[in-house]
Amino acid sequence: MKKLSWPATRFRRVTANAVVLAMAFVAAAACDESTGPGAVTGVEIVVLPVGTPTTDLVRGTSLQLLAAPHDANDQFVDVPVTFTSSDPAKATVDADGTVTIGTGAAAGGDVTITATGGGASGTFDLNVQHPVATVTVTPPTSNIRQEGTVALDAALVDAVGATVTRTVTWTSSNAAVATVDASGVVAGVADGTVTITATADNTGDVPDISNTATVTVAGAPLVASVTVSGNSFGGNGQTIQMTHESNAASGTEITGTTATWSSSATSVATVDPATGLVTLVAEGTANIQATVDNGIGTNVQGSLTVRSAPVLVSGVGQPSGTIASGTSRYWALIVPAGGAGISVTTDDGTTGDGDLFLLVANTNPPTPAAGGFGTIPPILCGTPNGCFSGASGNAESMSRTGANALAAGTYPIAYHAWTNGTSFTEDVTGVTLTATITP
């Protein structure tokens, strides 16, 4: 059996004369009695389309094929012909050679139609295309604020309404007003209106298909976060001025916002609700909170924890009370204008083992290692970080004088009851702290 194929490159050169020739083969059968069934050998079959030559078909369309059996002398041979498809899911063919392109979601790709008869066969190759016919962008119109976002979606369907999967390219008509990313998320930049275009990438010679949506940007960015700034430590009776900063989701500062201030513990610290001025009342901690309208009626809050501590008066001893192991008690050391040298001492007390800290850059002592504070790098009194005394027992002493004297300000003094966190804990009781300030 000899099988003739009809390559697409050859077929594209076929003219109407080829179809006429094939039809002539059919007409000759009525006049040539020698070509009855089985009367000849060496049959070849040519498969041709009826109408405009094409090998590219889209889903939901059809094509009429004609099989022309003939012998080596190009004489028509009257033999029964059967048509088959290499992939019926993409294209089916009936007994008369009518090819119907499938409409299922999987239809698309190459298909070979084979005509068989008289011990011979011929083929016709098709490319079933699945082009995008319509792009629908939703929502078609949107309104966002500067730095606001909206996610657009592009639905792609073919000529018969079946969903198509293709790469979609998103573009903005004016990136200075709004940008769009590869997923269709639009971000507002400045007030104005833009056209966002979604373009579906079709295959082959089929043109790309696109559609648009309109996005209007108007209004300043919404407040996404609030940061509270100010000193986080002071002595009882002192005041601290708090400030706030409002920021958009991108981190851009939003100016002109007004904060309403509040305190989580007014027995420790009060705050003027309009100005953010904090008054430290008594020993303890409180969260100072700033509440800002985000621009559309939703509150956004930020806070800062402040600690208020008893003031160490120069030369006046302060009782420690009882300090549970692993915790600290704080005092406020107020250095006057012009700076001063300082020294702080503790007596041995009645129980426990405490360590003494002057915290210049921090408001909490470092966490001790398993062997105690003595196993971590000491905070030397001659450094700008503070001072540390970790002698055995409760009797501690530290000082900063001369070139290491402290500048004016309020400094936390922490007395920490020692523990290694496992086998050894020491509550501190009955210790007296004495500070000396030497201008």
C-alpha cells in the first residue's frame, strides 16, 4: 500500500484547478467501465478541501474534504473511501468527508484526516486553533486613592464562548497616574484617569485581542500606620512631649493628620488628648496611644510604652523594697544642666544578690547569660553605653566622673535581682540605693 500525504507547504500552492481535476476524476467514473471496483491496482488517494485552501481552522467551524482515488495514470478509480481522524476530541470527520472542529476546552492542536480505500490512503493535515475572540476586563471602571490598589481580571473566551488560557499583558496609558503589574493590580500614583489595557496573546497568525478598563485616582493616600515618638523613660512628676507620624502603606509620610492621645494607665502616666504631653505620675509603665483617622473614617493607632520611676535625690537613700529574682526595679537619676559626675552605691541589704545598672542608651538591662551577668561583656563605666556593677552579693558601686561625666538629662538606674533562670534564683530585699551627683 502506498500512502500519499499532502503537506501544508504543498497544499498552500494548490489552486482551484486541483479541485477541478479531482472532480473530473469523479465524473470520469460514469464513462469508464474499466475502472469498476477492484478492476485496477496501484491506487493512490489525494485528499483535497472543497473551497478556499486552508489548513488552519478555529474551533466550532467545519471543512469539506474530497478524496480522489486514482491510478498511476491519474485515472479515477471507483473504490469505497473511509475517512478517519487522528484525534476526534479535536476534529471529527463523517462518511462524506465533512470535518467538524471540536468545541471542547481541550480542542486545539494538530489533527490528521486520513482517507482509506482500495488498499491505499491519503492524508490531510489540519491545525486546530483555539484563538481568543473576546477579552472582558472587570471591573470595567474603578475609583481608588493615591497609593490605593484595585485588582483587575481579564476573562478570555473563544468564538463559541469557551474559556481560553493565554498570557495576558497589562499596560497603563499613564504610569504617572497609575501603574499596573503583571497580575493586573493597579496602584494609584497621582490624581487623574488612566486606561488599563489587557492584551491576550493569540497563537499563529491570529491577531492579539485586547480590551480596557478605566481607573480614576483621586485623593491623598490612606493612613496605614501611626508611629509614636518621644522619651520612653522619666521620673515621677516629669513631663514628656509625644509626637506622631502617619504613614501610607508604602511608608510615605502623610502630613497634616491630627492625633487623639490616650493612656492605658492614667495612674502611672496621663496625657493631654489634644497635644500629646505626658505627665508621669507614679512608678510603673503605661502605653501612650495616638489614634488617627485613616481618611475614610477608620481609626489607625500607634503607641509607645513609657516607664515612670521614683527620682533619686542626691545623697538621699532609697529603699529597694522586694525585687523578685529575674526582675528589675527602676529609679530616675536626673542630671542637671551642664552635666555632672555621678556615683551610685547599694548596701548589702538583708537577702539576695543584685546587680546595678546605669542605662544611658537603654531602658532595660541586658538579659543575663546562664552564668549570670558576669559572663557577658561588661558595660564599662568609661564607655558611652552606661555602667554596670555585678559584684557578688548586694553591695554594688559604680560611678562616671571627669571625662565620663553625664550630660544633662534623665537616666534610668536599674537594680536587677540575679538569677541564672534554672538552678539559682535570688530575691532582693532591704537594699538601700544612694546616688551622689557632683556638678
